Amino acid sequence: MPRDHRPAKSIRVLLAEDQGMMRGALALLLGMEPDIEVVAQVGTGDVIVDAALTHRPDVALLDIELPGMSGLDAAAELRDQAPDCRVLILTTFGRPGYLRRAMEAGAAGFLVKDGPVEELAVAIRRVLTGETVVDPALATAALSAGPSPLTARECDVLKASADGATVADVAARLHLSESTVRNYLSAAIGKTGTRNRMEALREARQQGWL
Amino acid sequence: MPRDHRPAKSIRVLLAEDQGMMRGALALLLGMEPDIEVVAQVGTGDVIVDAALTHRPDVALLDIELPGMSGLDAAAELRDQAPDCRVLILTTFGRPGYLRRAMEAGAAGFLVKDGPVEELAVAIRRVLTGETVVDPALATAALSAGPSPLTARECDVLKASADGATVADVAARLHLSESTVRNYLSAAIGKTGTRNRMEALREARQQGWL
DNA sequence: GTGCCACCCTGACATTTGTCACACCGAACT
DNA sequence: AGTTCGGTGTGACAAATGTCAGGGTGGCAC
């Protein structure tokens, strides 16, 4: 283990990302910054809080789509259990609903993976000063899009209908009548302005409403 | 532009990857290897061949899911137009059908993004010696799975049905009768052992048959 | 040639899906 | 109290989806 000299005050970072190569690459790059130290790497969402409690990072860099637990849910838990740890969300797509939910979960920043890598270290330093770092264009998009029009039940039914589950399957899993399931799907289709459950599902995902 | 001394014979690499942060991180890491030089970076599939012809890389590192043109199709074109350039496929999921099609397209290697980053430089050096680098477990899976049972037309209809396109839409786009479209979908459903178009789509994608 | 087989294409029918009108319940306001 | 309103749940009907039986064509073995 290389123990070369490092600055007295280095920023402790927790990295949560499921794709191994991405995780490794980011850890290496961040580790090269003189003032940043990656103290923990995890590949699933359900160990984020544990890792944060044991390694006490200053910043948690969280992907959203993770096995086990969503990065957004993990952010909300971190706010309660490790309030000193600032959360920086790093996600593949800048869905308006994702940004909205990230802010509601107490995130200090929101980055998309499309941007240049240099943004990353800059953003980490800025959230530590108390700044909130968000792409301005994305912020306005999230505001103008408004909150999700879908009710909780409609979300449940949509999520359960993913991957081709039939109405009977969904009804059984959620303990509802088939008519009810069809009705919720119809409502979701109407609210998304689409023509069938598949389009509704795509649109809801696109907006980050699930 | 830093022009520090570099070894006389450095490996010239073309990097095709749509996610900006991943692309930048990989380029930086590869650039640190003493014998590797990233001579071109692209974010869409349709410029891969052009970039290869102008920059003459020794190895092309291609993602599969790319806007514009699939990395697999680009690999096939590279075999014709730049036969000296060895192709190394780098993809998110190790779908058996992807591996099969990569080999049929003349790829020299197949890596999944889950693995450690260190694999990458090693793989690049190995494909240059003429070796074919593939994860053995994945190779046996691809062999045991057999080739795709779907006919060309069935693939077309499945792909056109993605994202909730209705039968009428597909029929119009492919200049077919609605009955025909339904029949192809039914065949695909039967061959995939699923119950509706959505499950068939998911399964076919999972296997890399599209 | 003849048969065989795979693929492409189509129409008629049963099943599933989407729409609509309506009943129930709790919260908020008058 | 009554009233309104949004979310929830349900059954009857129309429209889309999935299944089946079958016709047409071209390649290939015999």
C-alpha cells in the first residue's frame, strides 16, 4: 500500500457506483488530486450508509441506479444518520424528476455523467464550501417541468407493470382487482399524454417519476 | 499541448464511448500508461470509421450501445476499411449474443465494464500480440446459448415495437399488413418462451439478439 | 423434375388491454 | 352539520393484442 506524503487536510470521499470499471477509473482519478482521498468504494446501494458510518467521509458521491437501494433513498438516509456528510449525486441522465427528488433528499449537488471528468473534483470542492452545484439548464428544466402528476398508487402499478408483467400479475402482487389495475394504468396513460402502458412507462422513467 | 518524451513505439488507441465522463476517465488512465497513446476519442458510432481512417489507430476500443451506429456494425466496417486496426469491444453487459456477434464482426476481444480497470491496458497489449481476449465464463455461456432463433424480419418487428409503438405504427413503418406484424410478434413471443411483446423484447435484448 | 423446408405474408377469431361512468372514503374548507 | 375535492377501488364496454390455420415463394437435397 503506497503511503506517500499527503496534505494534512484531505477531503474524504465515499464512492458509490455499480459499474466496476467506472468506479475504479473515478477512484484512481480522484485519488490523484492532491487534496482528495477516496476512503471507501461500494457497488450496491444498501451498504452506503454502513460505509459512511464507518469511514466518515466528507462527501458521498452517489450513482442513482444502484442494485439494492437507490442512491436517492440512500441520500435521504445519510441526511438523518450522517448529517455532516454532503451528498453529491452522479447519474447517467439528467432527468428533471431525479434532480427534484435529489434536492428533496437533501443532496448538495447533482452531476450528469455526460460532462467532462474535470467537473468532478471541482464539484467536490465546491459542495464542501456549502455551495449547491447544479447545471443551470437542468435546474430550469426541472422547475418548469413541475412535480410528478402521478399518485403513489399509479407509480406502484406502473413500476409493477415493467418488463411485460400482465394485468393479472400486477393485480396479484399488489392485492388489487384487475379492473383497478387497468384503471390506474389508464390514468397514468392519460396524465403522461401517451397511448399505452409502454409509452407511459417510458415517459415516466424519462421524467424521473418512478 | 504537453509534448513530453514518450517511447518510440506507443500503441495508438481509438476510444468510442458515449458517456462523456467514462470516456474522459478512460482516456486519462490509458494515457498514463507509458506505451499507450489515445489518438482519437469519439462519442457517436457513425464517426468511428472516419476517425480510424484519419488517425490510423492500432486498437479501436468500442462501446456497443452508441448513438448513430452500433459498435458491432462499426467493427464490421473497420474489418473491411481498416483491417490493420484490431477491435476491442467494451460493453456494459456481457450478453451472449453480443459476444457472438462481436466475434462474427471480427473483434479481437470482448470486455465488460464491470471488471477492474487494470484489465483494460492488459487487454489492449494482448490483442496487439494477436491473442483473442474473452472472459472464459462468458465464452462458454455464449456457446451453450446457441445462435439467435429469430429471423431477420422478426428482429425488425421487435425493434420497431420498442418503446410502445403500436401495431399500426410498426406496420406503417415497415410497409406490412397489421396481421403480418402481429404474426411476427407472435412468433417472437413463442421463440423466446414469453407471454407478450414486452417480455419478448426484454428477453431478446437480454440475449443480445437485437 | 419433385418433394421438402424455411421464411415471408395475410385474414379470422379469442384474449388482453384501455376507456368510461360510477361508488366509497377521508381531509379540508364553509 | 354539509360540501367539495382528490385519491382509491370496481364493473361494463370498445379497441388493441396474441393465436391459429393457411397461401405464396425461393433455395436445396434427392
